[in-house]
Amino acid sequence: MTSFPLEGGCDCGAIRYCMSTAPLIVHCCHCRWCKGESGAWLALTAVMGGDRLTSLQGEPELVVTPSQSGRGQRIARCPTCRIALWSHYSGAGPVISFVRVGTLDNPDVLPPDIHIFTESKQPWIVLPAGVPAVLAYYDRDKYWSRASLERRQVILPLIEDYQQSQTRSDA
């Protein structure tokens, strides 16, 4: 059992952050977009309510980048060493953070809860038994824990408020 809070940061030490609680879910994404963005064969991200991720030291630079959806994302990077720490996708903005698990001080404590977009995984990767794996994205109700689904219900109005604020600012 992993105990929280967990801390992490960039390679140069300029940015430090804290995850105050367990993530909603941990994705191991095998999509081609994540591969191209990271230069790695997969992306391991902890999906967090943005209010449960706090900066302890330094301010990351939010870099606007394309995303597979075409709506873009903001990647929080260290302004010094340029390491990607987390991202916010356009649909939920800062209400949801996708923390790069590899930037945790002890990334071993957050293994994937699900493998997604396995239709484009590398053929030499053998997925572990007992961990759900889906060809593309998935049904939250089927794969999220009950506690995460309950937390999501609390977060949904915040996401809706964010989306409405974006619509107003686009007008």
C-alpha cells in the first residue's frame, strides 16, 4: 500500500511538487502520440485532481503543445532542465493533472492500473497478467475504482466551470 503524500521534481532540482493523495488512476499509454511526444515507447501518467498537486519549489513553465485530439495541451516543464512534469489537456485544463510518474522521487510506488491504446504498443512489449489492457481508450465506469468515480463526481462541476470560462474567453 502506497502512503501519501508523494513528492517529485525535475532532474536539476529547480521544481519540486507534492501529490497529496492517490491518483484517480494510473495510465500506461502506448499510443503513437505519447511515443512521439516523449521519445519513449510509452507514457506512464497519474491522473490527479489539480487541487491535489501542489508546487513545493519553483514554478514550471506551461508550454502549449499539440495533442492527438487537436485541442492541445499545456505541459508543465522545468524552465531550466526542460523536464516534463505534468500536463493539462484542454478539456479539463488545470482541474485535472496528468503527472509524469517517472518524475516522482520513488516512481516504483505507482505501477499502471491500466494499459491503454495497446493497439499501437511495441510488439516486443509483454503486458503483465492481471492489469487491464484495452485497445484504445476505456469506459471509466468499468475501470476506475469506486472511490475515484466518487471523487470525479466532485470534480465534474469544476471541469464544467473551466470549460464555460474557456468558451467565454474564446467569444
